[in-house]
Amino acid sequence: MDKKKIIEVNTIITSFYSRKGFITPNDYTLTLFLLCIYKDEVVDKNRSISELVYQLKQETEYNNPSELFRLLPHFRVLSFFSADDFAQIFSYFSLLEKSYFEDQFPALFDFVFKVITESLSFKNGAFIVHPKLMKLVLDVAHVENARHVYNPFASNVEIVSELSGETEYFGQEYNPEIWRVGKLRLWAHQKLNFDYVLESSIENWPSEEKFDLIFSRLPILNRIDVKNSFGDKVDLEHFVIEESLSSLKIGGKIILFVRPAFLSSGRKTEKELFKKLVDENLVEKVLIFPTGVFRHTNIAINVLVLNTEKPSTKIEFIDFDDYLSKSKTRKSYIDWDNFETNNFLFQPWESVLVDAEEIRNRDYNLQGKVYFLEELEGTPLYELVEVAKRQKPENFTDISKILNVRDLGHDPNILPSINYDLLEPISTLENLMYYTVLDEEGVLVSLIGGNLNATYFSGKQAVLCHQRIALLKIIDEDVISYKYLINELNKDYVQKQIEAQVFGSTVRDIRVNDLMNVKINLVSSDLQKEEIEEQLSSAIKELQDEIQKVDEDFQSMEAEKNAILRHKIAGSVSNLEFFASNIKQILERKVLPKFPQLFSLKLNDNQLLNLGELIDNLIKDSKRITEEVRSQTEDFIPSEYPVSPIEIVPFLENYFKNVSEKNPNILFDINLNDIKSDDFKIFTFANEDLLCFLLDNLISNIKKHGFNWNKEEVRRIEISTSILEEFETFTIFISNTGNPMPENFTFDDFRSKGIKKGKNGGSGMGGYIVDQIIKYFGGDWYIVDETGPEGIGETDLATTFEVSLHYQQEFVNLDDLQIDNEEI
């Protein structure tokens, strides 16, 4: 099939819809309905387009008994179409090869479905299971000869391509917009005997039937509570598992896409369920998938495979993370289209077989990552520390400060401690329900976010502490010191253990019981002291070296009286004072209380200035250099704009809302899901004016050079995001349809000063200024030709601007998070 031609035809039809004005992106699936009607009536039955249009426009009851025409009332928007509208759309279909509507029609349908649903504007497209993901799961689960299949929460019937026409299939979907597409897919694949109904699986579970296979991609974004047959409130996954077990034939299998958080839930009802599944030898496999398996969302998933006749008493955990990450696109999604599924015999993924007894010892944790940890030598925390019991506040006479997760230390190179004076006052707290009193010495650790951020707390002044922070009290200080404990808890080998035990798709938690099983390397008291002193000395030496290097670099710079000098060093020079001041504040607040002689340190006795004097001189000199650069050059200076933390999601939402209102002739598709959450906020250090200037420049470039304003076309700009936790960066992707960059105009040309190409070439300054702003913010950027080898392929997009910036994460709404019964 000529996929480019199909995309072109779909783009023309989408443009037609956008001109109509009353068609929402979720109604773009009507193209699939009209595609099927066209095949059935014009191609298969050889009717004319005019006859088909006449029947579609009949005002009386439709007399066509076909399955397709019975779906017509479910596409209400078609009632607003004129006869000419229908005729025009059908004429577009005639541009495609006739063979596509014959033996290739299932492939044509699925490809058009993919193009429509992968658009950012299609709101129901986030959790569509790609056919290759479906095949991978069913192959690894060894599903064979499933004659009678039940598919609750069937979505778009993604499993249809893996089932034979003789299968007795029963599926349910409660969303009518999704159900109608599933009905069309069954028609396209000629699975007309499949029973797929519009109803709720919760309220209409087929309890009287027995099945060989029960498969479901459950809603995985949030936990959904339902009542089971006993009236108890349980997770949706719990409900489906219980009902499925009662509806399964002997030797049958259950395959469920579930939230990772569910498989490590500490709720009593879930623990009882996991105990039943493990003790009765029903869990055959747990498949662990990385983020990016679904389009437009970085939610991670697990797949649970249950079997009533397992061939082994062990449970196989399979981790696809490294295997599939090789296929990730630059947007961090799995490139399923180019993923090869023919080498499963070699099992190129990680797997481990685990005895039921080990699962029991892990408190029936089925999440899986923890079982891939290598056996570590060390001492578990439960032998060294105890968790301080929480005390509800009785009065607030002696308490004036609150302690939140964001107050914990983040720098592993020094020994962080709580600075009481920097904590927020209790007057800022609206809800005391989730706060308890802390007034004991210990180590504070975060139970949320995937990082412990171990921090010393003296306990000399009582504070109100959030429940997602635990205080670890050393049992015997002759065995381990607080400094050494903090030092070890912030090391990489401990972080790897934490990563294996955290759960949650958006907010990552660790339970106290799991934390206490973490092992640390315990050495003698003398060696503990030596290691701490060595680390402090090393950290201080690094700071001294950095300050000295900055000083040497600027001493060697020769002043140049031109604009290029300003663009190259203005931002860095302006940052010097800011960085030096912050270094001094960090040392004053985090190190000085434990190391009073800090600022008196020198590299040697011959050095004239001590550390404190070096920092003060660096601050003073950076001011002088900045003033000198400004006085010697004249040009745009990003560094003259102060930076501050900007919450990026509301900023981007407001910006693109305003831009889209000013450009009604451009369709803006915006998806910020990967950086948007009710549980955390994302901040970047930038300047709002410069950030707007940057985006304005890119949008202006797209409008001027990307679109053809002298002809009809779909003018669409897609805005999406991704987040890379490893490097603490997020990326904004701004893509456009229309024209790609000129072939002889490179990314380096675009960001260089004064270079322009073509008759529409501008001043040659826009890309240069964008480059300077992004560098000033400490970020990076790139331009991708989506029509070339770097592009994502099979899309109507032409060009993508990628802007990556650093971020900081702040957790909010922690009060709503689940606290397990066995926790403190």
C-alpha cells in the first residue's frame, strides 16, 4: 500500500472536516464509517456514489438491513452533511487504488485508524494497544487454541487481529464513541459473528458462561473502586480478577493489562487476593513494560497472566524495559511500527523464575522489579533503625513550622540537614489531617518520588511533618552514626534497591516495610568516620576547584567589542554572581552548621585567600565583568532578563490558548499529559518574557515558511511533551504540517547569526536569538525533518522543533495518597 497517498487523502478529508466547523476531532472516526460504506456499496456491490448518497440522506427510516447502516445513528454528526458533502468525501476515496478496498481492506482500515488515533487531537487515542504489542503479549503468554474468548472493557477490539474467524468472541464496551469504532473494525476484518455489545462489564458480567481466555486492557490511568459480589469496595482490577476466575474453564487463561501500583498494593483486600493467587498457584507470568508503550502517554503498565493449570509452581517475571527501550523514538515512545516480533525463540529480554515462598517473603508483592535485584551483601535497615511513631498534634504552643518532602536534601555530595529557619510557617497549612509531630533526632526519608533524599533532623525544635516522610531512629549509635547512615542512603546502590521497589505510574511510592528491607554496607566506626571526613574534604575540594577554574577562565578571556562576544558570554557572566551566591548559601545552610571552620579552609598554608574570601571575590568580580561586557557591546542580551521558577504546564496552556485564539485558521493539537499531573508540578528556571519570545519566534517561523497560504490545506501545529527523569529534563515538541525545512538549510544555518535562505528568508536573526535564549536557560534544542530519515514516518507532519530544558518537580496533593494499613 502507498501509505503516503493514504495519509494525503486522510489529510484532505480532515481539512474538509475542519472547514465544516461543527466536527470535533473525536468524530474524525466517521472517516472509518464512510470508508466501510464506500467499500460495501460502491466497490463490492457496484453501486454509484449518487445512489449511496441518496440512501444516506433519506429522512425516513433506513431500509438497508446491513450491519453498517445500523451504525448510522451512532454518528449523529452525519445528519448535518449535505449530499454534496458526502459526494466529495467519497470522491476522495476514489483516489485510492481499488485493490485497497478488496483483499487489502483490513490493512487499509487499520492504517487509517492508526493515522486518525495517533493525532494529538484524538482524545481517546492515548491507550490504544498497538497490534504488535498485542501480538507480543499473546505470544509470550503462549495463548493457543482459545475457542471461547471474553473481552471485558474491550475498547476498540484491539485483540481482533489475533483471533481466528471461528472464535466464539464476546466483548463489552461502555463508551459509545469507542464502541462504534470497534463495530467497524469487526466489519473490516469480517468477524461479523463476534458478539460485541455496548454495555458495562461491571453491571453485565456474563456469570453463567465459561471461557478459554479472558483478556482486557483495563483503564490504567487512575485507580477505580467498584463493589464486588460481597458489597466490599475493591479496585477494578480486583473485581475483574475475581469475576474472571469464576468464569474461566479449567486450563483457561486470564490476561490483564494493569497498573503497576495495583500489583504492589498494600491494601488489605488486595493482599488477600494476591495471597490467594500465589498460594493456589494461579499466577503464571507478570510482564513488566517500560513507559512509552502507548501513544501520547508515558504511563507504564504490567500484564498479569493467570492460568488455572500452570505447568510449573514458579512465577515467571519478564522485564521488557531494556529490550523495548532500544526501540524508543526521540519522543520516548516505543516505535512499534519498526519493531520486529519474529525472534521470540531467543528471548532477548530479561526474565526470572521465582518460587512462591520468595513471593510470600516479599509480602505477596507481584510488581516484579524487586525480583531482578542481585543478591546484595549488607545489613538490612530493620537491624539498624526503627521508624519513629507518629504523634498527632494536641496543641501548637511550641510548633511554628511545617516540614514537607521538598524540604529534604537533594545533594548527595554533602550531608544535608534541615534548616529550621527556612521551613514554611504553620500559618500556610490549610489541612492538618495528614501532618504529625516530629521532635526526635533521626534521618528523614521521603516515601514518595522514587528518591529517599535522606536528611538529618536534630529534633531540637518540634515541627509538623507530612505523613509521606518517615523518621528513622538509630537503635545503637555505637554501631552506625547518623552521618554515615545518611551518606549510605544517598548512594547509588541503595537507589537501585529503591527503584526496584517503588510503585505507582505517576507518583512513585515506597512502603515502609519495603524500605526497612533495604541493605546498606556497614563498616566499623573508625572506617565510618574516615569515609565521612574523606567525602567532606572531597566535596569542599570540588567546590574550590570549580571556583578556581571559573576565575582562571575569565582571566584568560579577551574583551571583544562586538555583538558576538555578548551572545557568547553574557549569559554565563550574568550567571556567575547567581551561581556563586547560591554556592555560598548552600555551604552556609547545609555544611557550615556541621563544619564551622568551612570558610577558613585553604588549599595550602601559602594561599592568601581562604574559601570564604574566594567566594566573596568571585561574586564581586562577576558583577564587574558583567558591567564591562555590557558597556563594550550593543545587542540583544538574554542575560539581562532575570530567571525565576516557572510552572511550565499552566504557562504552556495559557500561551497556546492565546496563540490558538489569535490564529483561528490553524488547528492546534496540544497534549501535555507527560508533564501534567494532579500529584506533582513541573518547574523550570527561565524568564517568561524570553520564553514567550522563543515560542513566538518558532510559531512565526512555522506560519511564514511552513504553510502554503495561497492554497487549501490542513494547517496544523502539534504541541506535545516528554520527560526524561534520568537527566531531569523535559522536552517541548512543536510540529507542523506543510513544508519541511529547505534541503540546503541546516539546523546550524538556522541558529547562526545572519544566515538566511530563499525568497522568504527573514533577517537571519530569529533562530540565532532562539539559540541564545535556550542556552541562557541551560537547555538544548534541535530541528527534525519529519519527512527525512530522522522523522517518525507515516505522518502528515513536516517539521518538529524540539526544545529541552531542565526541570524541578514538586509534589502536591499528597494528602490524597493511599497509606497502607501496615504503615506508620
